[in-house]
Amino acid sequence: MMVTKTRPGVQAEMDLLPEPVARFIEEHKSLIYPLKLLEPGWAGQLALEEAEYIAWHLARDAKLRRLWHIRRRKRYPLQLIAERACPADPAEARRLITNAINVRTAQAHRRKAPP
């Protein structure tokens, strides 16, 4: 059995994260990718999990909001984040993230439907 050392409180921080954000961080153990993802225009077209990861950080970091040119809000629309992440083709980025949201919603409704 392999034991890994972590900073005290890291697991407690991970437990507080929303499930999609925690899953995204677990899938990408490298710190470089998640940090680069927070730079506007670096990632291009975003996957839904990437947009949720960015939204989670925008809600907590005023400097990051200024960097993304997004004002403080209660919610950060994933479509807006997708547009800012892909300045070359914001309309296509908005369409793709909207489709991903619709697919996830449809999957959630199918799971809830009684047999």
C-alpha cells in the first residue's frame, strides 16, 4: 500500500469542492494544466467540466474576474466563460457549451425517470 503525503487540510478542501470541480482536479493531477486553464484564451473551446472549474474559481477570485473581464455575480454563466475562453470564435464556443449542458440535463432526466 502506497501512502502519499499531502498538505494538512488538502483533503478537507477537496471535500468542500463541488463534485464536477473535484472530479476535474482528480482527473488532471498535473498542476500546470488547471492553472493554464484559468488564463483567458489559452484553452480555446472548453469542455463542460473545464467551464465549471473556471466558474468555481471566478466566484472566489476578484483578480481572476478582472483578468476575464467579468463582473461580480451570484452565478457565472458557462456560456459567457466559454465565449471569453475562445476569442477566435465565441459563437461556436457558446453553441458547444450549450449543447454540452443540454446533454447533461437530458442524461440527468433519463436517470431520474421511473422505469
